[in-house]
Amino acid sequence: MKATREVLALALLAIIASASGGSIKKWVDDQGRVHFGDAPPPAAGSVIVAPQPAYSSSQPAGRHAASTGGLRPGEQRMLERIEKEEREHVEAMDRSVRESAQRKARDARTRKLSQAKCDYYRALVRESDQRLRQPYSNPQRRLHDETKRALYARQAALYCP
């Protein structure tokens, strides 16, 4: 990322310098960072960098210049890296859209299944209620039906909103 900024700064300075007719100075500070400008700081040695056109006069400017070879090698590599990042970004977006559609379909299936289970357990609760309204001759059987009804009601509460 730092190299990209330096290259972009150099390109910007080259354009400005070519428009103003000045020269670009390059210097390295005490921390080893490279700087470009029209005047170096005092007591710093400088190297004049002559601006070179990015395209020859016979080459068209713009995105199609790369296919015709109008870029310098460093610029060509940067353009290829940017295009690769754009392709990766588009692929990531496509993957994200695909995953989102799959997630929505899975969620819809889950909702349908939950609704089916809800309906099933509610029906069992209704059947149990009808059975419990009838008289029982065996108290153990009534206790068994009440227990089953409680279990069905608990399951219905899990699946029903």
C-alpha cells in the first residue's frame, strides 16, 4: 500500500511538473523515506527526475492503453494488480450474493419445517384435549394422556411463534 501511494504521488508530481515546466527533486530523509518535490530541503542532495510521458503520442490514453503496451513496466504491473483486485472483489461479491440466496432458501425451508412441526404438535394437543374431555375408567390412563398432552404442548411451544 505504501509503494502504491509513492507511485501515485510520483505520477501526480510528474503531471504537475510537466504542466509547470519545472523539474522534480527526489531526496531521502533521515528515516530512509523517499520524498519528491520541486525543491529539496536545505542541505539535502537531490537527483533530478525528468518526467516522462506515460503514453507515446501514437498511443491512446485510458484503460485500453494497457492492451496496446502504452504503459511503462511499473505502471503495467500496477494496472494488472488493480485489475486483479477488481476481479477478486467482483468474485467475492458474486460469492456473497450466492451465499445470501442459499441462506435465504435454507431459512425458508427451516421456517416451513418449523411451521409443519407446529401444526403437527397443535393437532396432537387438540386430540389429547378431546380425549381428556371423555370419562376415564382407568385413572392411570388419564394420567398418561395428561402427561402426553403436556409434552405435546411443550413441543408446540418450541416450534410455534
